[in-house]
Amino acid sequence: MSRKIAGFLIVLGVFMIFEWINLGFNLADGHETGFYVVHGILIVVNVVLGVVLGVIGWRGLRRARGE
């Protein structure tokens, strides 16, 4: 994996984590319970995906430095 791709994955992972946590804090009151359940699931899944992308990028960056 090239350093550019590894860096992109790290930035994408950080962006996804920041964006979805920010969305979680900005959800307005007054919606039905299903709304919060669905968005809670989306937030958890996307934060996990962001962490996975960040880890893959970090490992790729470390491997690219060693070459």
C-alpha cells in the first residue's frame, strides 16, 4: 500500500468518527424512538468502520515506512 493511500485511509477514518459522533450530539429532541434506534445503529456501525479504516491505514503507513 502506498503512503498516499494509507494517509487517505487514516484521514477518512478520523473524518468518519468525528462526523458521526457530531451527528449523534446534534440529533434534535421530539422524534420517535425508532428514529433514535436507527441513527444509533448507524452511528455505531460507522464509528467502527472509521476505526477499522484508521487501523488499516496506520498499518499500511508503518509498512510503507519500513520499505
